[in-house]
Amino acid sequence: MPDIRIERHHTLGKESAKRSVDGIARQMKARLNANCDWYGDEMVIRSSGADGRIKVSENLIVIEVNLGLLLSPMKSTIEREISRQLDTRVGTGKGGM
């Protein structure tokens, strides 16, 4: 079971949503020195302090993150930042959902 799980409905379509996720991944690469690789519609993220995956479908993005021991105390902060990035790049998912 992941430490963080966030689901976000969207109306961007799969390819646009994947481009938005790429923007989030670029920031994660810079902040966490993470490796991010696409495998079909799923991005796998690995770093020394956390790992996770982002699954993109036509109308849903699911982010799951497993935190290492050093990042576990920052769970709430990390979760808020991921949600903020999704709000900025994808929208709040509240429009009619």
C-alpha cells in the first residue's frame, strides 16, 4: 500500500494529461534527483528517498508514492505539493465530477 495515493479526474484526454504529468516529473527530477520513465501510460519514478508511479487514463490520473524513512515525516507536505502541482497543471477535478 502506498504512503500517498492521489486520484484526480480530468478532461484533458490521455495525451494532454501525460504532457502535464511530464511537467510535474521534471520538477521531481530537479528536487529529488529522481529518474522518471514512461512505460505505456504509466510513469515510474525512482529516487533514493522515494519511489512511485503515475497512471494516466483518458479521464483519470492516479499518483502513488512510497516514501523512504527520511521523507516519511514530510508526508503531509509532499502530498500537499503534489496536489498543488496537479491543481496547477491539470485542474481541480471538481468540474462536474
